[in-house]
Amino acid sequence: MTPDLLLPYDDTEPTFAARPVWCGRGSAVIGRASLGAQAWLGDESVIRADGHDVVVGDRFWLGARSTLHIAAEMYPCIVGDRVTVGRDAVVHACTVGDECVIEEECVVLDGSVIEDGVLIEAGSTVFPRTTLPAGFVCAGSPARPVRPLAPGERAERAERLREAAAAEPAAVPGEAFEPDPGVFVARTARLHGRVALAPGASVFFSCRLEAGLGPIVVGANVNVQDNCALHTRGEGLVIEHDTTLGHNVRAGDGRIGPHCLIGMGARLSPGTVVEADVLLAAGSATDPGQVLESGWLWGGRPARTLARLDSERRAMMARTVASYAAYGRTFRRLQARSGGEG
């Protein structure tokens, strides 16, 4: 069994110590990734090594719609043996030791070190360059040790995640979508309803864009990263030009202005308005109808202003847009070469 999508990057193909035990529908492994024996990859999971290494040990279990990624030319993603990751989690450019459990909707950020035998509870965010010590249950945003692991607790929680995944319905294929020649839509992305993509837009691996009553309008040079889920049930969602949605962002009806960066794992409630020139920190959430004022770094649950945006943060946001526009062009070529659409 192999993932639904295997792509090289910089002429490097993913490698496997042995054929995975399971690869769900829409699973994707890309670039400089190496996986150990007995890997289990859930539906629409993404392992993406474009610009650095992803190295995963034996008996790795990755939940549905979860993402492993790197920070190009800065941090690899290194995962030890017997690690379990729940659904809708992001493990990004960090090091995870042996015998760890990362539960649903966690975000682990760049440069972090998760030592052996750590349990990170659902919905937690591990801030950049954090070290979580071995043998503890960790929780919160930022995640911190809250108590030592009880005997057998880690194995029990890992089994609970796996049993829950077995009860989930399988992913279904999306509609055929014919993008503009200047747009990248990953083969494993699913787009339904009235979705409009402006030139230069990119929709990456295993994203879901489901336009119900209202449309989803994605502006020029917007990049929607792996496993984002955008669902409209009312007036629709507009994402204006030169904006980035990080991995595993969820958003409903609302508006996101130009020159914004929505951090990994963020949750935008219906009716949220993000004004121009906003940085929303990873793992944050908004209240329904909340307005994020222009020119600020926002963070927390619910999001609140943390600091004025300075020139350094704005430059980082602009570099991110340019970088992912280039990734989109590259993956469009690679996907076409491998026989896919988009």
C-alpha cells in the first residue's frame, strides 16, 4: 500500500523502510521524507518535505487531515519511534522523541523539542523553540507540563485515538475542478460549489473548500496551505490578495483582507472579519462576528491584540506570500509531470 500522492521535490523521492500498513484516501508524501516500518497514514494526511528533511521512525501513526512539514532551509521535522498523532494536528519543523502522543488539533511549532514519552493534550499549542520534558502530560496554549504521566496512560490514550479513527467515515473524492493555468490546485484537494480562484492562487494538499450557500472567493497570490478547511453556510468567504492561510486553518463565512497571515491551526468563527495587514498567531481562535483590526498581531482564544506589527513581521509575511507562490508553480509542474490535474 502506498499514499495516494507521492511527489519528488528537488529530484528527491520519499523513501519507506517498508510498505506502510495503511494509507488513507487522499494521503500525500512529498520530497525529502523517509518513513520507518509499519507506518499508518490517515485519510488526507500530508507529509511534506520541500526544502528540508522529514525523518520518521517505526510504527508511526498519523491521524486524518494531519500535517507534518518543515521550515525550508531552517528546521527539519524529526519524529521518533512509536509516535501517535491525532486528527487535524500540525507537527511543524520540530523534534519529537519516542513513545509520544500528540492528540487532536494540536499545533507543534518550529524549533520545539518534545522529549520521549510526552502526551500533548487535544487542542494544545506548543510555541516555537519550546522543550517539553520527558514523561509528562502537557496542555495549554502555550503548552506546559501539567502532571507526570500515569502508568499505562500514554498507551491508553494512543489506543483511544486509533479506535476513534477506525469509526470515522472514509474521505470521499472531490468534484473535478479545472483551474486557471496560473493557479495551483493539489490533486488531493477537494473543491465543491462556487469557488473562484484568482491568478497566482494556490490550494495545497488535502484542503477542503466547500461553498454551500455563499461562494468562496480566493484572491490573487493567496496561498491556502495543506489541510485547510473552508466551509460557507451563509453569505460566503472572501480572501483578498497576497494573504497566507497556514496549515490546518478552519474558516467559515466572513472576510480576510489583503496582506494577512493566518497562523497554523487557527479557527475563524463564522462572521469573522480580518482587516488588511493582520497577523493571527498559530492556534488562535475568533469569536463569531469578531473584527480583527488592521496593523496588529493577534493571538489567543478568543483572539486579542498582542503587539503592533513592525517592519520585521511585515517583511516575513511578504516573504511567505512570495515563497508559497513559488511553491505553487513548482508543484503545478511536478503534479502535471506525474500525470495529475492542476
